[in-house]
Amino acid sequence: MQSADTVLKVLRDRGRRKLPLERLYRQLFNEQLLLIAYGRIYANDGAMTPGVDGKTPDGMSLEAIRDIIDRLRAERYRFTPVRRIYIPKKNGTRRPLGLPSWTDKLVGEVVRLLLEAYYEPQFSARSHGFRTGRGCHTALDEIAATWTGTTWFIEGDIADCFGSLDHEVMIAILAEHIHDNRFLNLVGGMLRAGYLEDWKWHATHSGAPQGGVISPILSNIYLDRLDTFVEKELVPAWTRGTVRQPNRAYYNATARVGYWKMKGDRVKVAAFRRIQQSMPTRDVHDPDYRRLRYVRYADDHLLGFAGTKAEAEQIKNELATFLRKELKLDLSTEKTLITHARTHKARFLGYDIWTRQVDNWHTKGKRSLNGSIALGVPPETVNSRCRKYLRKQNKPLIRNDLIRTSDHNIVASFGAEYRGYVQYYQMAGNISWLNKLRYVMERSMMSTLAAKYRRSPWVMRRRYESTVDTPYGKRRCFEATQRTPNGTVFTARFGGIPLRRRKHARLIDGAWPTRRGTQLIARLTAGICELCDAHDGITVHHVKRLADLNRYSPAATPSWVQTMRDSRRKTLIVCARCHGDIHQQPHTQ
């Protein structure tokens, strides 16, 4: 059988040339593909969350993988119903989340690898969600760089997109290129597996389970039809003209500037210069010029249109008609808005987006940014983030969940949260507004440390205050250190990040290394117990997080815990006897 790398390379090549696939199902028998899938998902946050069968990656082995392959080869593999839970949304409602079993996650990841390798070269360049090398920042960068002169934003949001994907349409789209009924039946079985809620089985007549590893690629394959419709029908139909006609008022003001400059009247020169810089050089209402631009991230899409509002309404109706008739989806009436780009701000991927009329930031008498796209941090976003770290009467919140942990963990938790906010909003021109969030989080962190030691916050501030060198000079920060048993020192930091805009910042989806998990696979295939050097019944012992290993007191630390601490790994290759001993030991201090 071919190696996994060869299989994926062939699929990418056929996808690039849009050649059909046959006998794709047999690739599921490739043991290397299942090992790669295991290496990619075992460390995910939800990997240790059990499904309806209660199983987790703990106890994974080569024999378990071969058993899955045998069931797939005999066409006896069946996806089990997902365990459904609900997570709160910002608007007060709850979003259903499906928790598949561990085996279904593993098979789903293999299917995802195969589908992604084939369909990724065919996806539109306007699609940025759930794609390796792309993400929210690439979508925003495309808008900021190429949407100059936009007059209207059409904010599109598909109502309950993941839960509304029609199964028949999904299978029909796959069947256009995948001529393998066994593979299509497997995907169909996954979609129709149903879910358990309050220990009652419910059928799934539409949608892909949110929480499944395969849902993102299926949604991209489904919504690629939307990308094709917009790019090949809407955009050509609503794009005309090469350049806008000149704005006569602008050139009249320019002539007045030249005239009064020749006369030597500086006051009138300055007055007409201000008039000149307050208007565009081109006629923004030119009836012979239209531009329609489009970008999509998952089920959120944004269209930028240079034209009239009536035409923007017509574009929105055409989009809604296509989604309803062809894809059996509906636009959300609450979230699908038409926004005037020069007087109001559209909201896309957590950013405010608008078209500048004049440069409000760093004008310096220039007009080069007139008509360009501006990105900003929404004020309500900053305020809502601040409220997470405040209690009543705007007093700083004391994080009781962190008080009993180490100082290093407290500073690291606050530092990681603040760093995430800054990194996401680095493209915003008003990123300095996050100074308010930094101040509120700093007070909450100091109050948490003060409650731990029963001291005043200013005492904690003096204890942990430090400075750090940055490309923009020294910055104040707070640091806490932690020394491991083997003498290694780790430093956690809060703050010390210059709030400077980065026009081309990048946080991309699928950014994990392509060879993630290779060390684990090499250790597993070596077949040697890392505790007793035995070779029989080799399995993998998993823990959910490294912090779980710290609950053992120094006097009663088992050897397997010390081994995992020293290697700083959440996995341990053990034989069947050692694995049984680990689970028989009491897991308390």
C-alpha cells in the first residue's frame, strides 16, 4: 500500500486538475493515515472528552487502529450518535455542540484529510475559513487592501448554517467528483448518525454535527457553491466601467487654489485647499461605474458594492434566492444588513469596517487615505471584555478559580488572555483602545494575587513589576517565575506588548505543524514500554493536561507521574501490565 504522503499528494494533484476520484474508500485501510490522524487530534482540547461510549484516547494502540481498519474493510463500521451539550451564545441563546466518540473522531479525521487534500486546491481564493494558511486576518487584509471606494456593505449571515446543511444536497455535491458509493455511504452514515440528549436518541435530518472534526471541510465544500455563484454570476453582472469619472467640484477647487496662489492670497489658498481635501477626486456617484467584491469566512460573508442602495438591495435578494433554491439555506434577517460604508460601520469577524472620507488618523495634510478601508476595534467589544474582569461597582474581579494555583499560573493565565486580544486586533487602527482592557485586567490580576497572600494589591504590584525591551523601547510588565524539579525555570509575563498597528498581521487557521504527533507515533511504533522496557500489549496512557500531574505530593509521587513530569508530555507509552497498574493507583494526593 502507498505511503500516506503519496496518497495525499496524488489527491491534491487530481483536485488541482479537477479529475474525479474512484475507489477512495480503500484509502481508509491505510494504517499510516490513521496514525497521522491520531497524531493530529490526540492533543486537541476536546480529545479527552468522552462521547456516548465513554472512551477516550487513553489506551490507544496499534491493535485498536487495525481493528478499525478491519471493520472498515468489511463495511461494518458505523458512526455512533454524538453526545449533545449546549454552550451559551452572546445573545442569550444556546448553541448545540456534538461530542463524537473517540473512534469516530479518528475516522472523521482520516476522511477530513482525504477530502481536504482533494478539495483544497479547488476552493475559491475568496474563502478564508477553516483553511490552512488562511484565517480571519487574511480575510480582513484582503478587504483593507482591495476594497477601496466601497459605498455599501452587505453583511451576510446564514441562519443556523451548520445545522441546516441539507444531507441530500451535500451528498450530491460530493458525488459530482467522488465516484465511490462506499465512501459516500460512510459520509452519509456519519451525517445521519443522530445525537443523544437526556439519553434519548434523536435523528439528524439536516446539518453537520458542530464539534466534529469533519464539519468544517464539509461546510466549505457545501458553501463553495455560494462562492462560485457570486464570483461567476453576481460579480460579472454588477461590475462595469474601468475608472470613475473625474469629480468636477474637486478640479474646480484645485483651479481656485492655483489661481489664488498666483495672486498671493494665502488665506484663500488655505480655504480652497481645505475644500479640495474634503472631497474625492472621482465622482463616487458615477452611473457608469460599478464594483462588487466578496469575501467569506465560514458562514459569514461580506460584499462590498460601489453603486446605489437600491442595487445593493437587489444583490441581497439575488443572494437570498440562490441560497434558498439551490442550497436550501436562509439568510438571517437580523444579521444580514446593508450598511452605508462612508457614514456607518459594518461588523465583520469582530472588527468595525468602514470607508474613510478623510484620514482621521495621522492626516498630516494628506488625502491619500480618502476612500480606503479602515479597520477598528469596536468600543462595545472593549467594554464587554472589561466587564469580564469587573464585579459590582466596577471593582476588580478576584479569580477564585486561580487563587489556589501558583503565581506563575495566575500571571500566565492573565497574560495569555490579554495577548490573545492584542494579537487578534493588531490590524485595527485604534488598537490603543486596548489600554483600557490592559488596565482592568491588571487590576483583576493584582487583586487575585493579593487575595491569595492576603496583602494589598500595591504590594503585589511591586513584587512582580518588571520591564521588557521591545522594538519600540522599554515597556512595563509583570513577571512570575516557576522552577521545575529538574531545575528548569519558566517565566510567565503579563503586558509588555506595544499597542502598535500591524497592517498585515497574521493569525491563520490550521496553523499546527504538518508533522504534528510524529514523535508520539514513532514512540508507539517502537513498541517499548517507557516504564519497564516490555514489548507486549503496548498502549498509550493519556492525561488531559500537564497540570493534572501536580496534584501528587512529592512524598507520594508514582514513578509514571515523575516520568511524565520530566519529559513534559501528556502521553506515556506503556505495556498492558503497567497501564493496568496506573489505573489501579488512587489518583489523589
